[in-house]
Amino acid sequence: MKQKVLSCIMALVLVLGLFPGTALAEEPDGDTPTINVPRNGAVLNGTEYTTLDDAMEAASDGDTIYLGEGTYSGNDKNPTVVGKGAGKTLTFVGASPDKTTWNIQGPEEPYVVDKNCDYSFKESKSITFKNMTVVGSVYKDGSKQAKYLQGLAYIQNITLENCVFNGLAAYWGYSTTTFNNVTFNAPGTAESGIDAMEYSLWTWTGSEYTFNNCTFNSAGKVLNVYNEGQHGSTTINFKNCTVNSSNSDSLSVMNINDSLAQGFTVNFTGTNTVTGIKADGIAATDGSHASVAKNGAKKTTAEATCSKLFEFNMKYGNGNTGKTTVTIDGKTVWQDGKMVNHNIAANDGSKLYTDGYIDNAFTTNTTTQGKRTITTKTCKYCGWSEESSTYNWDVSRSKTATELNKNNESTVTLSLPSAEEKLSSDIVFVLDKSTSTDLKGDALTMLSKIKEQVNETGATVKVGVVVFNKTATVSAQLTDISTDEGYNAVKAGIETTIASGSNTHAGMLAGKQLLDNDTSVDAARKYLILVSDGVTYQFCKENDFSKAYTRNFNKELGGTLPPAH
């Protein structure tokens, strides 16, 4: 019995071998059985058709048509008008990319609006191609060309799966286009059959493009991310793809121009491998290329992305108008017309963006300013610069005060925060306006020395001033004195002149409130410096330093004497 079965199988194989025009169409995922399809014919629902036109005419919405070995198109006789499959949702499954070819066809003369498009599936909701080679576009003389605006027009959703795509197309799904496991051979590669270098694809139509596990073979250009906003904003998803280029001056994978677009969102996820393409930069180096900007000028640091994955087309003007957002593994790396940061790490700490950081492509320059050593790193690719500082500290990190001398004077030493701790400090001078001119001069001298230390160390110090007579006045809010403008504002506060009177309580209350109001500085880093002759005869109530009170001990005026001691 086993011999009979084996003999039958052998006989079937021999019979199939007698018909070279028969190909086996098979779903790439193997979910459906192998189907025998005649050369240049089609099979629909188990029925063989000698021509694709006959099969499409018989097909209903949602049907799958199997193709054999040969070359097919939506309307081979006249691509300028709709074919038999127009208006229908159809899936076409080929025998294999090396046996089945689908030609997107171009007209003899360009249309006024859609230029060089194929109308064969006009008004179809969804068209899917599987397991074949798709060529965009082939013209009446049989030539394969990469002309302006060619492709399949007026289809809402297009999918290519387990296919090879040769050449260029700009028209795709008017809503979505999906590529799963597709190999793109761009114009300029031998496989494309087109000599001139061009992109594989334009994002001219639709609101979403998805590339999953695709391979791109390029001679210098890969994807042209450009449209004029006719279908709204566009999202491009690029996951686990491989890009190869034979041109050392190749553009980055995506060349973006958002000048006329409503907006682009580009999402790179997974492992995307790029070979033969250098990062977008301002100069040609071992790791960067320098695309030409308008009128032959070079890109500036602000215009360069420092990335192999994407760049902006500045050749015809400003292609980076702030309408593109780029993410890598969910982290935004480009937004509002500029890179978010030159060094963005993945969640595991690995370097994510830019290629300058990934390649550690920097020149380093070191200078010294007093106790500060400044190291400047400049990216060789895009020119981005960043500074870091270290400090040689010999300043105490605390405040000290000596014992009072016979004149009731104490020497106070105030130390600024160290650079290592990266702390900030607040200082408030509380000045008695009845104080001698010498003490006011000492306050100005102390302010000057604090500013010198700030300039030398890079510490952050804010200084405020309270002056008081019978009530207190804030003559200078807490101000960063690292700038001349801030320093002069505080200096003017110290020099403020008001009428006489003496209420130390009011001054202290106002100074404390000024320090308390700044919640950005730790309480341990706040200092109040009282400059006064120590004489006071007025006080305040309920923390209100704007009103003064005094005690009356004259019994004739209704006062009371203090208790005896």
C-alpha cells in the first residue's frame, strides 16, 4: 500500500514537470495550501483564469487572487484608466519574488495633476501584494524609470508583504501604507534596473507609513519624507530594518523636508542597522557626510542632525521648519526644529543619539580660569559644543564667628558652597540706617568680595538688602550677583538712604521673610548679616515690620515703669 501511495506522488511530480507554465502560489506564512497557477494566469476561489483581468472581474470585495510565474499589472492594456479590480479590496499572492512580477505602469504622457500614476485600482479601499516583485514604474516602451510622482493612485490602504520592490514610487496609500519584510532596491542599484540614483520611496500620499523588518539597498538616497500636506500630518514607523548604501556620500536614511507639510512624526524602534551611510554633519569626516544646503552652502550646526537615520533637506531652502518630531525607542530626540540633546541614552544606559556620541567623535580643549578648569568637547560631525568644569577649592565650606571683643565686635567669616556640592546660597544684608558710614562701607566691601568668589568659582549666590529705621524696607530683592546688572542692583540697595529711627526688630523680621520666601535654597545655605550700632528703641508686633511701636515709661503721660530687678 505504501508503495502505491509513493508511486502516485512520484507520478504527480512527473506530470507537473511536463507543464513548465505552471507555478505554485503559496501564502508566505504557510497558512494556506499550495495552489497551482498557470503561467500569466490566476486562481480565484479554486477556479483557474487564463488572464488576471478575468479573475479580477469575477472577484468580490475581500477576495485573494493567486498568481503564477509571469508579469502582471492592474490594467496591462491601458494603465491610464481603471482596471477590473478598481474599487475592490483585493489581495494578490505571487509564486515568489523571483517568479512573479507586478508592474506599476506609467502613462505615455504625464497627467496634469497626478503626473505619472497608475489608475488601475482607483477608489479601492485596500490592495495587498504578497510574495512577488513589484516594480514602480514601467512605461509603454518597456523601460523602467524613476520619474516625478509615479505610483498607484487613489487607493486608501496599500500593503506589501514578503516582496521585493524595485525602483521608485511616490504615490502610495491615501490613508496607510505598510511594508512587512520588503527588500527595496533603489534606482542606481543594479537590481533596480535603473541607472540614475534616486529614492526608493516618497511619502507623498497618506497619513501613516510602517516599515517592519525591511531591507533597503541604496546608491545614495533611501526615503524622501516630503509632501505638501494634502492628506494631513504623516506618521512614519521604522522598526528592525537594515539599510545598505554603496555611496560614501549617501544621504541619511530619511531626508526630511517639512516646509509645506502639516507635520511629520518619525518613530524609530527596535534594532535598525545602517551600513555605508555616515551621520548628517557640517563636514565630511570618517563618520559624517555634509549635505549641500541652498546655493551650495554647507549646513550649520543647528541644521545638522548628527544622525545616520534622518536629516533635513536644506538644498532648496529651509526644510526644517519645526514641524517634525523624531523619536528613538520612545525617546524624543528632535523637536521644534532642533535636537533635544546631543547625548540621549536608552533605558539601559547605552548611547541612543547622536552618532557623534555613539562614536565618541570629539575634539577636546582645556582652559583654566582661576580655580576653575573648563573642558570643551566639540563633535567632529555636527560641531555641537559642551562645557564641563572642575574646581580646585581652597575655601572653607562653613561660616565662623569670633568671640566678642571689648568693643562688642565679632569677625564673621562666610564661605561659599563648593562646586562639588553644586549648592546655592542666599545672603540678606540688614542695614540700620543710623549706622556709621564706615560700617556701610564695610558692607559694600563684603559684597564686592562675595562677587569675586562667585566669578572665580561659578557658585550661585543671591543677595538681598533690607534697610530699617522705625520700620523696615526691602531695598533689593534676592538677586543673582554673578552679572554686573544684578551686582549693581544690590549695591544700590545698600546705598539706599531713608529717614532716621531705629527698629532692629523690624529689620530682622523683614530679612527673615526675604530668606523664607526663596524655597529653592536649603535653609542651611541661608545667611542674614546685621549691620547696626546695636541701639534700638522700637519694636514690631505679629511679624508686621511695616508698623513700629515703642514703650512709654513716663507716668505723667500714662506710661508704666518697668519692673524692678
